[in-house]
Amino acid sequence: MQYLYLATIVLLLIFVVFLLTYSFYKIRRIDKRVSEALARMMKLQRTDLIDVSQQFQNLAILQYELSLKRPLPPTRGWVASPDFLLLISRHAHAVKPEVVVECSSGVSTLVLASCLRDNGKGHVYSLENDEIFARQTRTHLEREGLSEWATVLHAPLTNQTIDNRQFSWYDISSLPVMAIDLIVVDGPPHFVGPMARYPAGPMLFTRLADDGMIFADDAARTEEEATLAAWRREFPVFEESYHHCEKGCTSFHKPSRQ
């Protein structure tokens, strides 16, 4: 009987030791996972802080380089990021385009119109499917005295048939027919449908003048991959470059004919 009692005590001690050891092991694993998760969060926060800091710097540089009387409207969220705006403004200042067409209006319209005013020539035609946004952009242009440098066209999204495929894209019937020196693609929104921005290729790129340039925002988004791939196939002569902007940017240059 005494032997059975001692055996029971030993087994209980063994079980307790096992339980403590297992609990310690699990706690260590949980602690390790928590530490790793915290480290990842801190790294992401540091990265986000660096990104935000860089965007503030780009915005300050952009504001300094433009001849605007007021600060630019907010440039976060759906709006083009400061690094993208700085990229297209420097291009516009450098090449001095005569005709600029952009898909979607907003802060980019102000930036481009300001560049053309600085250049002393050129005009921006902005395609905007939302009449409210179109009026807002026109108001910003008027306040800055830029109305003569940019026209915001209300271009509702309509059904477009391209190569037997259906797309919802801008009605460009009010867009003057002329050679385009600079195209900025930042619309329509991706939720319009698959390859929502693809029609810019067959509808606008065919009008691009020699030595013209195209800038496509949001190139880092997965949903834009198919569109970019289609443009590469259909315009093989264009020279492509990728720019490391916050949301990604791909540019296409049409070489001059020899």
C-alpha cells in the first residue's frame, strides 16, 4: 500500500514537471511570436513614417517649384501622391508640351496647368466622369487664375466596344481631335471593371505625337498588370520605364521618327 502511495506521488510529480515544462515551452513560443509580431509592426511603422516623411518633402518641393498662390488641395487617399505629381510636373516643365490630356481631374490638373502657365504655352484637357468633381476642379482653377490653361471636360463613362470587348470608359466626343504631347492616366477608378484604364490605349495613345510621353499612375496595383501588359503588346515601339512612386508609375515614350 505504501509502495502504491509513493508511486502515485512520483507520477504526480512527473506530471507536474511535464505540465510546467510544456507550459514554459508554450509561453516561450507565444512570447517569440508576440516579439516577432511587434518587431514587424515596428518595422512597418518605421517604413510608413519614412514614406510619409518623403511624401511631405515631395509636396514641399512641388509647392516651391510651382507658381501657385495657395497650397495644393490634399494629396492623400484617392488623389495622386506628391511624388507622382512632382514627376509629371518636372516633365511638363522640361519638355513644355503643347497639348496635355489627363484621365481624371483634380490636383494633377492644377499642377499641370501651373506648369503650362510657367512655360507660357500649352493647354490641359482633363476628362472627368463625375460632374461634381469636374466643378470642384474648375473652381480650384478659377481661384488660381488657371482657367485659360486647362479645360475640365465632363466625360461620362459610356459603353465602349474595343476588339469585341465591352468597357466603361470616358465619352471623349468633346475632346478636340489633335496630336497629344503628354497623357496622364489616373482614371477611371478600378472598381468600374476589369482593365478599367485599358481603353486609354486605343482611344488616346494612337493620338500621341512623336516624342510624346504617357504617365500611368497606380502601376503597383495588381489590377493594373493586365492593362500594362496589353499596352506593351499593342504599342511595342513605345519605350517603357518604371518609376518608384508611392503607388507605382509606369511611363511610355514614343520615339521620334527618323
